[in-house]
Amino acid sequence: MAEMVKKATRESFGEAITALAETNSNIVVLDADLAEATKTGIFKKKYPERFIDCGIAECNMIGIAAGLSTCGKIPFAASFAMFSAGRAFEQVRNSVGYPHLNVKIVGSHAGISVGEDGATHQCCEDIALMRTIPGMVVLNPADHYEMQAAVKAAAEYYGPVYIRLGRLAVESCNNNDDYKFEIGKGITLRDGKDITVIASGLMVGEAVKAVKALEADGIDVRLIDMHTIKPLDRELVLKAAQETGRIVTVEEHNVIGGLGEAVASYLSEACPTPVIKIGVNDVFGHSGPAVDLLKEFGLSAENIEATVKKALGK
């Protein structure tokens, strides 16, 4: 088993893309004057000739990335999620999605855990935006090891991919030796028969804590790490719904348009099942310490535990 690592997935991304570039000369990285924050600065230090700082011009950055992809390059275009997915949405849609180009859009500092940067930078809409673009793959890795695997998979996949990065350091939960990452395939971290918790990104770690506490109370919870929001692992979701009968989804994103809505939408047609969505409830965030904000918005192990008990009538 690999060692436990506590690290922000933005840092894991910077390390992973730099390591991949050693054997893949087509990988190039673009950033919008945020290399230190997004950790693309790690890549810049080692491969300055393959790094382009586009300045605070995210829309232009996406256009440049689109052009580079038509020349055989594999561009990773990074900025805060609010800018790479939000400000540049039109360019992502029309210049990358529509022609189905091989561009990887990287959204760092997503969600409430951005903390003191406040509501304008706490992007809880990026997954919803990227899900609506036809052909876009949407990845939200949970920890250091999953981010490393996701970056490698994204580089090997031909087509547009959105990768979500977090600012807050999280403990690894995918460090077992049989860990295998595949785009579009979720990971069952724990089997269970009473209810299923499906979590993504930063919330997987919180869900792990909640499930351990619930286990101590005699509640048998199945836990799924859904690192790919699109395409959704429908087979795994359907199996969980049929075998446990109840689903709780957990995400650091608006409950509108994210993981919970993807799961509920699919099950409403395939296997009508009660789905309770834990996420940001259609509100903006505000400035404050990340850990405190997560608890305030219900994005904590304690709230997951309470929600599961309520769903089971306990």
C-alpha cells in the first residue's frame, strides 16, 4: 500500500503534469497569471519553453490552447475554475467543444473551500457548465493519487476534458495497491447494503470519515468515489440503487447541475430511487476559513452522518 499523503490536489496536478512531460514532448501548459496558485509553476520551472503565461486573458488562453491542439500538441489550460470554466465558457464551448479538440481545461480553486477569497472566486457552478458541453469529459479527483491518475488518463484521452482542482490539503483515500483509475468508472471504496453514499472530489474524504462513524453505529454504508461526473458510471449507480435502495450524493458544488443531479436524473428513468443531495444549496458562499465554511454549508462528515441516519429513519 502506498503511503498516506495529505496534499492539495492542485499541487498533485502540478507534479503529475510535470512528470508526464518527461516522456510526452507534446504536453504544453498554459496559465493565466496564476502559476503559483494553480501549481503550474512546477511545470514552468522545469519546462519554460513549453509553458505559456497568457496573462489575465483566459478567453485568449483557451483560443491559444485550441490552436496548439490542431498542431499535435496536448495543451493543459489552467486558471481558477471561476475563470477557466466561467469567464471563458464561450471559448471552451465554441473553440474546444464544438470542434471536439484535444484540449484539457483545468479549473483550480473550485468550491467553497477556496475560503478567504470569497464568493466571487468560490466557483460552485463549474461542473454544471462543463457538463452541458457535448463531448466534454468532467473529472473531479478526490486525492493525491487519484489526481495523478486522472491527469495521466486525461493526457492519453483524445478530446476535451475538464479537470477540477482543490486548494485545501486532503488526506489520501485511494492509496491501496489495487487502485485503478478509468475515465467513466467510479470506485467502490466500501461495500454495504443499507444505503449508498456517492461522493466526489474533496467530499470523498469527508464521506470516508462519516462512513466509519456510521459503521460504529451498526449502519452498513456502501461508499462510491465518483471521480468522473461525465460520463457518469451508470452501471455502478444502477447497481447501488437496486441493491441498497437509497442514495446520498455529496459534492462541493451547487446541488443544481452537479453530481447529485446527474445521479438523480439517470435514476429517475432507469430505477426510481430516493436520492438526497448534499451540496451547496443554490446560494453564494462568502469569505472565511475553508474548514469553517465547509461545516457551515453542510459539507462535513458530521452532516453526511446525520443525513444518512435521517434517510434511514434512525
